[in-house]
Amino acid sequence: MHTCPDCGSIIMEGDPYCTHCGAHLSWSDDYGSQGRSNMGYSDFDDSLEKSLEFEKRHQELINKICEKYKVELEDLDIKDGYTEYIFLRKTPYYTLKIVATDQYGGMIGIINDATRVDFTKILENRDYQEMIKDLGPHKLTTDLYRDEMHIVTQDAIYQIDMENKKLIEVKKEKVT
């Protein structure tokens, strides 16, 4: 019987994570065949040190994503052998959801196809509706790095200033 080196819960051989505490498990030949109870203290200490270093590196990567994209880690979705990290930026006008994974080589990378912006709140806002009523066809966008919203039309790009209830022209050119 194998137990988690972090919390002591029973784990199944080969599991990449502890289902109780989420700790990353490293299955060396000694650990996998003998179990924790038969390991020497130095082997256990080395395994624990590697696990803590791995967790520290992951936390640093998570912090960098939070700072770079101005998001907060909302949830973890532990899969078979990897984790998906769900980050959110919640504003009064939209919610940005960024999904990242550590599936490829232990680094945490953004899954572009899973990154979404929900503009429902601003689309229902009466001030916004008033600002765009004469605008014609347009597309609503936001920047992953900054908390800004833009409207893209055929001829211009406008930044939305909800505080002052106005559109600020950013670019006046043919937009393709």
C-alpha cells in the first residue's frame, strides 16, 4: 500500500497526483516497487525535496501568469497526468477566462482555444448601448494584458471609457 508523502493519504501506484491534497507524485523504481514504508529516509527526503522544488516552480509560474494577464487563479482541473489551471479576470463589464496547462514538459502554457471573454454584462449595459447606437457593425474586444475594452469597426478602433461614457478613437484607418 502506498501513501502520499505530503498528507499520508492512500494513493494508487502510478497516480500523478494525490487525490486528497493534489500533491504531485514522483514514482521512482524504489518508491513504486517498495512503497514509502520501505524507503530509506534519505530517499524519502530526496523525493520530498524534488516535489517541493517542483511545487515552488509551479507556484512561480502561476504567479507570473496572474501578474502578466491581471487574472486570479480560480480553479484547478486535475486530469490524468497533468493539470489545467483556470484563471479569471472579473470586471464590472466582462469576464476573461484563461485556461493553461502543465501538460507539456512541466511548464505552464496557455491553451489559446480555451481562452474566452464573456461580454454579457457590457452588452446589457444601457450606457454602452447608448454609446454604440449610431456606430454600425462592430466587434467588441479586450486585451489579454490590460483591462481595456475596444470596439473595432470597418474604419476605426475605439477604446471604451465606461466611467466617462464615451468612446475614444485609437486608430482611424481601414481595419481588416
